Amino acid sequence: MTGVAIQSLPGGASDARRLAARLGIPHREIALHGFPDGEIRVTVGAAAATTIIYASLDQPNDKLLALLFAAEALRRTGARRLVLLAPYLCYMRQDTAFHAGEAISQKVVGRLIAGIVDRVITVDAHLHRTADIRAVFPGIEAENLSAMAAIAVVLRQTGIDPATVVVGPDAESRPWVSDLASQLGLAHTVAQKTRRGDRAVEIGFAQPALVAGRPVLLVDDIVSSGGTLIACAKALEAAGATTIDVVITHALFPPGMATAFADAGIRSVRSTSSVPHPSNAIPLDDILATALHGEIRGQDFPERTP
């Protein structure tokens, strides 16, 4: 049995294979078979003592079940330590019951995952009132990495106008917007957002003059419907921004939204490799490899309590 290996769900196989090659460890793809009634069969490769499961959890429902089955098979065939590497982590937004009778999905999914793996590594988890991601996964190790360093590297390589203002779509974006702006030596601000529904938001700026006559880099952690991005771009265009480029960590929006983004005045959209998407332009390999170095070096980890 090998010491450390990566196994991946099919959708992330190419990214997982590249990461495994960088780390110098084997990669195996987990096979999924669907039956006519909707049930699935999951077949893992040969287990390593420490097995890293690469599974970006967009379109999550079938993936969560596949993850549960894969963990069972890996434990039973010899894996002593399971690490979930989920660049995108699902169901983090519902951290409270906003209306009577709603399930708190963050708690449910957190406990489910904590029950099958020993460590979770994710990137820019969409947390609101949860200050520390370890609270989501009781009793196991958990890290929430920032994609801003990876984004800064690509922006330096491709070039960015020093007059650019880094803009976030709401108050929640301030930590990562200020971090990226600091790394690049740029000015920054965040919008004031009022949500009217899943696809309806209002955007305003306390100091619109800050972006007038200057290029803007609009940064968000997750884009799914695209409504916030479009509303923010229109507000920036009205405030006099000369160009609007967008960088996001998690691209969950349909590729066909590109036309609507362009119509809103957005010149370009780039995303990280957290979720396979046509807009991917920013690899996360460096930060993911760094987070996994301890696993590769074979540190002594505590035995999991059955």
C-alpha cells in the first residue's frame, strides 16, 4: 500500500491529476456508474494509507452521496486517513433558518462530512455568520484557504493598470478585496448591496467619485445567478468606471451568461480552477499543494476515533 495518493471524482480528474503530478504522488479516478432507477455504484482505486479525495462540490447532491460511498470503500480497504480536498464547498450559505421550517444545510452537510473524513481543505468558503470553518466540521481538522494570493500572481503576470480600483459587491467582500488590493498596491472599495430576492439586488456606492475615470477590478467569491455581478457592473458604469474586469473564485454561473455580462459593461471574467468552467484562468495548484505538504511529508496524525 502506498503512503499517500489522490483519488478524484470524475469532474475534477484533470485538476487532481495535475496536482498529484506536482506533489509526486499517484492519482486514481473514482468510477461512478448510474443505474436506470437513479442509484449509483461507486468504485475506488487501491487505497493509500493517507488518501486525499479531490471533489469540488458544485452540483452537489449526487457528489455528496458518491463521497459517502467512496469513503466507506476506502476505509474498508485500508485507508487510515482521509482528507477531503474540496476547492468549492457546497451548502455553506444556509447557516441559519431564515424562515420557519427551513433546514440549516450548513450544519447538516458539515456533520455528514465530519463523520467520514479526518480533514477538510477548501477555498473561500461562502461563510456568513460562521467565523471559523472548524465550527462547521466538529471534531476534525478544517482549513479555509484564500484564493487571493493565486489571483494576485496571475494579475501580476498578465499586467494590471496601477490606477485600477479593486471593488467588492458588498460588505461581506471587504476582507478579500482589501487583501487583494494590498497585495497589488491598489485602491479599493466595496458596494452597498440590498437583496430583494434570489435574482434581484440593488447596488450603490458611498463614494462613486472613487471609481470615476478609472479602471475597475470587480472581485467576488462566488457567482451563481450573476444578478449581483450585473447590478454592480451597471452601477460602476454609471459612476464612470472606464473598464470593468471581473475575477471570481467560484464560477457557478451558466457559460451562456457571458453575453449578459458583456451587455452590462463587463470586459472580461476570469475564475479560479475551483470549479471546472470555461472562464477558468487562475490555477489554485500552489495554495493546494502548500496545504497538502504536511500530508506528503508523512507527519504523525492522530488516529481517528471509531
